[in-house]
Amino acid sequence: MIDNFWLAIAFLVGGIFSFLLTSSIWQRRQQRLREQLVETVRFATAVMRRSVTLAKSDTCYRTGSRQRAKRQQIEGELTSKLKECDRQLLAIDRELQSELALRQLADAKQQESETNFRYLVETVKDYAIYLLDPQGYIVTWNAGAERIKGYTAEEIIGQHFSRFYVDEDIECGHPDYELILTEAQGRYEEEGWRLRKDGSVFWANVVTISRRDRDGSLKGFCRVIHDVTMRKQAEIEIRNALAQEKELNELKSRFISMTSHEFRTPLATILSSAELLEYYADKLPPAEKSELFGQIGTATKRMTELLEDVLAIEKAESGKLQFNPATLDLEKFCQNLVSEMQLTAGNKHQIFFTNFGDCKNVFMDEKLLRHILSNLLSNAMKYSPQGGIVKFDLDCNDREAIFQIQDSGIGIPLEDQAKLFESFHRGRNVGNISGTGLGLFIVKTMVDLHKGKISVNSQVGFGTTFTAIVPCKF
Ligand SMILES: Nc1ncnc2c1ncn2[C@@H]1O[C@H](COP(=O)(O)OP(=O)(O)O)[C@@H](O)[C@H]1O
Ligand SMILES: [Mg+2]
């Protein structure tokens, strides 16, 4: 019987220890364990009482008075130990109850704060906040994500997050790369283009954070995305404006150096011709004199043309160049222009003008047209240094006038043809033929103002044909 007693004690003590141990591991089961413990203690107490009673009666009948006294002493010690144990258990019970109450309060508070946090995350509209599982499949979706990306939670939960990436990013495996990096370093941030449901793109600031269990195993990822397209656009605009300004500055300095060089040549001609005329006026034969006067005239004309080019460009760049079409006898206009140009060209070049259509009554801007044709005709002569014929054909139909100017001069290398209409671009075969590279730029600007088209067909050593097709009846 006494064995039962020790068994009960062991059971009781084991029960207390196992409770304390388990209570720290499974806090939520504390209440149930506490009840179990109280029951266990009661059971153990009853067992001990019974054991003591039985041991007492045993001793009365079978043992002597000395042993009985000894038994009584043990009984007394056991009873007091039992009482002490009972008291301690009650104290532990009280302690556990108050701890339990505190934990319940803390749990309630934590639950409330989790609810608040979830509410905050779910309702925030400026940021897309969502969770991914370790493989990148979407687990949660907030209002901000719906607003920014256009998908509802029902549509997107369970889908892989790579669907927000543009094709180039998918091709180079960027979504997986982001997750690998986040897993390795805990947090990864970047900016890039992302896709919305409707296929449009936005510039996103993306922060990815890894989520781990207490044991360190990966639970998934949390993603926070902010649409910063406006900021990106502002950046792009500023960068473009800076690039434009840089380009403009470069253009200005090229313009200044080119034009000053182009002015210096005719000015030198004028100066030397004037000096010769001043010092040798009496001795020079009339033919030489008139040649010198002719050189002064040509140089002055060259400078005037140059100034006109500069002014035209300035007007075009500042948007002051206006398109003012009026009724015009185009055939007559071209004939007059050809005569004018033939006069200054001398007899080294002959301009042959042919009209193939009914061009007497068109609606065009005469000023702009003059810029176009005089530039094309003077180029045709300038780049035919050996002299020769320049063919100028005109044709008109109901809608447009077609101008074709053909020479058999030096031609234009293929590599230069694409850039010919850009300012300052000159063919690599011009040699010492002077020029600024501005004429065709002006021609193109004027043709554009007429909503027309210009093209070139040329072969080095054989000649060049420029064709301008300009709408003329509106
Ligand atoms: N008829 C042409 N024949 C050969 N090259 C030409 C002809 N017209 C234009 N070009 C080429 O196009 C370039 C640009 O012409 P343009 O803008 O008028 O400038 P510029 O005549 O002042 O050099 C010229 O430098 C020349 O290389
Ligand atoms: Mg020119």
C-alpha cells in the first residue's frame, strides 16, 4: 500500500513539472492543463490519504509499539508534506491563473492590433501591398494593388506575380531573380516598368521583403509597390530638355563658326578686288576691271544669300516662319526665277526649264517656294564644277506640283544621302566647294510647311536629281 503512496507522490511531482514545461510551450492550452492539474492533485491527495489509513491499520495489527511509533512519525511527516504540497499547488494555481489572465489580455491586444494592421493594409490605396508564397504565387491583395494594377482580388489571387512584368524582363528571368535576391538578403528594392491589367505600363518602385518562420524556413514574400510614373516622366522631360539644350548649344556654336567662315571668304574677295581697283584703276584694262567688279558683285550676292539662309533658319526655329499661300501662276514664277538665276550663273551652266502640266493657277506660298527652288538650282550648279546643263522640270496635277531638278555633277555618296536634310551636313566629296550645309535643311523645312515631300536620287560622278512634290490646290 505504501508503494501506492510513493507512486502518487511521483505522479504528482511529475504532473507539476510536465505542466510547467508544457505550459511554456503550449500557452493556449494552459487553461485545460490547469484544470487537469487540479484534478490530478485531488486524485493524488485521495490516494495518499487512503494509503496512510491502510498503512496505519496494518501497523496496529502486525507490528510492535516501537515500530508503530516510527510509523506514526512517518505518517505525521507525510501528512505535513502533503499539506505543504497542497499549499504550494494552490499558490501555483493562483499564479497560473493570473498569468493566464495577463496572457489572454495580451492575446486580445495582439489580435486587435493585427486586425487594425490588416485593415490598414487592405484599405491603403496609394501602395499595392500583397503577399507571395515562396514560389511567387499571389496570396493576398489590397485595395491599392487593385487600384494600381487593375486586377480584383478574385482575379489575381493564385496567379504568378510574373504577369506584372514586361516581355523583356520575363525573357531575362527578372521576376525569379528578384525573389532569389530577396531570399538571400532579406530585402530588395528596385524601380522598373510594370504592366497593368489593361496592358499599359507604369514606372514602379518595388520593395520585396522575405517572410520567414521562427525556425527560419521561407514562408513567402511581402511586396510593396508605389506608382511613381509621374516622377519618372518629370525626370525624362528634364533629361530631354537638357539634351535639347545641349544640342541647341552645339548647333549654335557650329552655326557661328560655319557662318563666320562663310562670310570671311566673300569679304576677302571684296577687299582684295576693291584694293586692286583702288591702286591700279588707271593701269588695269577694262576687261579685268569689270571682272573685279563682277567678283565683288558675286561675293556680295553670296553674303546676301547667306544672310537670307541664316534669317530663314532663325525664323523657322523660333516658329516665326509663316505659311501664307496665295494664288500663283507657277509656270511664270518658275520661268522668272530661272532667268534670274541664269543671269548670275553666267554661261558655264545652262538651266533648261520645261513645264509639263497646267500650272498657271495654283495656291502656294511664293516666298517659301523661292527658298526651295533657288537652293536646289544653286546646288545643282555649284556641285557641277565642270559646268553643263541643269534640267528643271515642272508638272502639275489636281492636287500637287512636282518639281524635278537634275544635274550631271559630282553626285552624293550613299552614306550622306540619309543625313542630307539635317542642318550642317555636307557630303564627304565636296572638296573645296564652299558651303554651310544649311540650304537643304531650309528646303526641307519649307517643303514640310507646305506638307509636301522631297527626295533625292544620286550617283557619285554621274549627277543628282532632287524631286519635290508639293500640294498646291487646297
Ligand atoms: N546637286 C547636288 N549635287 C551634289 N551634292 C549636293 C547637291 N545638292 C546638295 N549636295 C550635297 O548636300 C550637302 C548639303 O547641301 P546644302 O544644305 O545646300 O549645303 P551647302 O550647299 O551649303 O553645302 C552639300 O554640302 C553637298 O554635299
Ligand atoms: Mg547649298
